Amino acid sequence: MFNALVVEKDEESGKTSAAVKQITVDDLPEGEVTVAVEYSTVNYKDGLCIGPGGGLVRKYPHVPGIDFAGTVEESSDDRYSPGDKVVLTGWRVGEAHWGGYAQKARVKADWLVPLPEGLDTRQAMAVGTAGFTAMLAVMALEDHGLKPGHGPVLVTGAAGGVGSVATAILAHLGHEVAGVTGRPETADYLRSIGATQIVPREDLAETVKRPLESETWAGCVDAVGGAMLARVLGQMKYGASVAAVGLAGGAALPATVVPFLLRGVNLLGIDSVMQPFDNRVRAWGRIAHDLPMDKLEAMVQPACLGDLPGLGADILKGQVRGRVVVDVNA
């Protein structure tokens, strides 16, 4: 028997409830590799899956947790052996497939990545899907020409998980980082992880009729979408790119094509769920090299399985700062 956060749904009322319960290895879904989970984390999707499901969970009872890191216990796949350290993000684990909010998990070997040299399992979950997505966004901006010295790089939702890691990575790489936040109390935190400019959310939240404004930003990692993304597109420098990673401000994009046509602005979509293996390895290697571990530690708040129902509700309200590291064995 081992502990897991199990979400159950009352068929009559449609309401869900989450609690730590004991399950067995026989309860786990099919897969080639069984992992002794050491750490997981909390992302926006986790909040949905712990709570109402958000249309992500296919059937109940369910074990959420879209990320985990740990040690291989059993493997029928030659790529992994007992004792190997591994990390998992994406592939709809924790949504359609039981995830990392348990002391053991069983998954397909294709979904795993060897833990990169220079990171331990706790640090990997301080990164998690949020940090992995941030690194993919930075890589995409670099692939489209962003270099230090080109000008300030904007990070929206900067105090959140993706934004925090993006801010720290960009600053470490030598970029001037402007962090957008709607929470003034996070300004000192953002400066501590590398932001050199704090942009109040209200400065960018209002839509304007002009499709183009002054050329301000050399790049942008956008976790907000909606009206803010539309506004930012009109402020990008010629040929600059925006990496879109989230929709905290809404899925609609009330924009024109003018920034694309007159300034050659690029809008880059970033998906972390179905990334191919080689790019995952590349991104994790960059994380180990380009994310300062002291800055990463400054983002972390610890948690255990019993804290997750409350944290799931908090992250849906935008009340979680930085990264939560869940010790599933605590």
C-alpha cells in the first residue's frame, strides 16, 4: 500500500472531492515503467484536475499530477533500468492517465526523459512543466533571432510559474527583462530573480484602437493571451517574436494582422505536452545549464500530498507565486 491523492466524482451531483488515500501497485494503469515518485509540482492544469476537472479528466477515480521525478523501480523497456533517475512532463499524464500525485506511478517509457546531469529530482520539479515550457519559449525566441543587447524582453504573468522561470533564464543569459504583474507586492520577488523593470498589468490590460505603438520589446514570453497579447503585438520591435505559452487573460485575441505585415512580428505557439523526445532532452539540458539554481530555489515553496486540494484551488485563483515542490513521501 502507498499514498496517493485520489479525486472522486459523485455521479448524482457531479461534484468532485480530493483526498489522500492508500492504493496498491495493482491499481496503477498500464505502462512499461514503474517509478518510485520522489517529487511532483503544481500547475494550472493540476488545479483543474484536482477540482472540477476542466474537461481534462476522462474518468474517475483519478490521480492527478502532470509532472513527476523519481527513480525507476521496474522496467520492461531496455531504455530504462531500476535505479535510473527520470523526469516526466506532459503526454496528458495527470489528465487522461494517472499522474504524479502518488508515491508510485506507472507510465509508457516513451513519456520519460533521463534526468539531466546537474539536476536532482527536487530541482527538476522546481522546474516542472512551467519551467520546461519557459525554456521552450526562450529557445523559440532564440531560434527566431533574439540575442542579448537587442532590447528589453517582456514577460507577462511574470510572478507565475512559467513567468518566474522565464525571467530567471532570460536574465541569466544577459537580457534586460521587464516583468508584467498585477500584484505590486511581487515586485521585490521579481527583481530578486532578475527582472530589471516592473510593468503594472494595468499598463497593458487596456486595448487601444491603434494597431501599432512605439517599438519597445525585443521579445516576449506571454502567459496571459487575450487583450494583453493583442496590445503587446503592437509594441514589438521590427522582426521581433512573441512566444505564447498561456491564456490566463482569455483565449480570444482581439488583434489585427498589421504588426505581422508592417513589422514582421512573429507569434510563436509553445506546446509542452506533445514535444518530441529530442527537443525535450535539448530543453532539459539547457535548463540544467542556463537556469541559476539559487534563483530557482528562491521561487520554491514546499508542499506535501495533503496540501494539494488547497493549492489546487489557490492556483486557479492566481494566488500561487513561483513554483510549488510537492514531496510525495512527506
